[in-house]
Amino acid sequence: MELDKIERLLARYEEGETSLAEEKILRNYFLNNDVPEYLRSYQMIFTYANHQAQEKLRKEPEINPRKNWYAWSSVAAILILALGLFFFNDTSSRLNENDLGTITEEEVALEKARETLAMVSQIMNEGKSDLVYLKEFNKTTNKIIQID
Amino acid sequence: MKESTFLNIINPVKDKMYRLALRLLTSREAAEDATQEVILKLWNRKNRIKHYANVEAFAMTVTRNYCLDQLKSKQNNNLRIVHQNYESSNSSLQTEIEVNDEIQWLSRIIAGLPEQQKMIFQLRDIEQYDFEEIAEIMEMKQTAIRVALSRARKAIREQLIKKHNYGIR
């Protein structure tokens, strides 16, 4: 009896012991026959597998993507912008020679420079201390429970 | 290697790569992007591709690794929630509705399996690779693959029966 054979194959199928040829016999049986009710679940699985195998990639793969072109165009745009700004700003705010070197003594100049650098680093540190709050983001995302 | 020779190698495999990516990433867009990315990676390594005995298995391994990486990266964590809408282009409306319904059940059941079982079920029952090739793609022993496959097949059928009372009615 054919059904007998199918049942024996199914038992081995569940154990992962069937060969590809045997699985083909099962597939052909389930895709082409009306099956008894108690084998319906197997039929669904084989129909599903068969259906899924027909899924196709809709887009043709590109191996020379236009992405590259976009990247270079943005580089060019930035370059043009930067050069443009550089040249125009240069004429409007030309440095005045007389404004430089107002401090003649070397000691005072060193002191002034030190003061300025200390101020910059202090402001930097103050700004950075506020960034601690960013850690809170990571803490909260970990609390989100994922439901599948 | 020329573009055309490369495409000739990739063309028979690309749908399989896409289906594996779709199984793992759920969303069609993500799967398409993943396939495209993997093909690009292979193209960049085209000079070494000749040295692989089984290019198809290699392409599948790269796809598998890429998709697992995508799943791990936080960026794609929301993809798991994306609902699948399967549409088939042929067959009449009535059978289409029935088929779609069953397909959605099964897709959901398989989506709930562990990643490894998902992939092995995909490679064996849908793509019909032999155990040797699956072992190569999954980088696992054949015996371990048989065990995982058996677990996947049993789990799918069990849940199908449990959830929808199929086979008992």
C-alpha cells in the first residue's frame, strides 16, 4: 500500500534521516494527492516549502552601484563650498597688521597665552560634564522588553 | 574576472541568497539590501572566488554571516516586529486566500524557531541542499545538522497541530 510507505518515510523524515530522493517522493505525494485528514499538517508543511521556494529577488543585483558616484559628488560639493567661502571671506575680513603684536614683552605674552588656553580647557571640561546624561539612553533602551 | 562571468556565477544563487536573508531578516526590503550587499562583497573578492571549491556554498555562508550580523546590530532590532505580507501572483482568489492563510501560520511558526533551526530548515526543506553542502554553509557537523533539522521539523508540526487543531479535527 502506498500510504504505508509514505508513513514510514514520514517517520524517518521527522528524524532527519530521509535522503533528498526520499523527500522528493514525499513532496510529490503531498503536492499531487488528496491526503487523509491526519496527514494534513504534513501537507501544509510541504506546500509551504514548495511555495517559499518560488520567492524571487525582484531587483537585479548591481555590482557597480551608483553609490560611489553620489559619494564623489558630495565631496566635490563640499570642496566647491569650502573654496568659495575661503575666497570670499578672505577679502571681507583681512587681518590688520597693526592689531598684532600689541604685547611686546615675552613674559607677558606667555602669561596671556597660558591664561587663554586654561580658559578654553575649562570651558571644554564644563561642556563635557553635561554629556554624562547621555548614558541614560543606553540604560533605558535595555529595559524595553522584546516580544516576539 | 569579468562582470559577466561573475554574474553568471551569481545568478543561479541570488534567489537562494535572498530567500535565506528573507527567512532571517523577515522584511523584504532588508533582505533585498542584504543580498545586494553580499553580492557586492563577493564582487570585491572576485579574485579569490576562483579558489573556493564550492562558490555557491561560500556565497550562502557569506549571506548567513551577514544576516546574523544585521540581526545583532541594534539598528535592525525593530525589523523583527515587521509584519510579513506574502502575496502570490498566480492562482485564483479563493485558493489564494486559503494558501495565504496557511502560509502566514507557518511563517509565524518558523519565525519563532531558533535561528539555527530556521536556517537549516530553509536550506534543506526549501532549497533542498544535501547534508554535505548544508554542513559547509552552516560550518557545522552533519550529525548536528540532522539533529537540528529533526527538532525543527518536529517543532513545526507540533505547533501546527497545537495551534490550529489540524490533524485532530
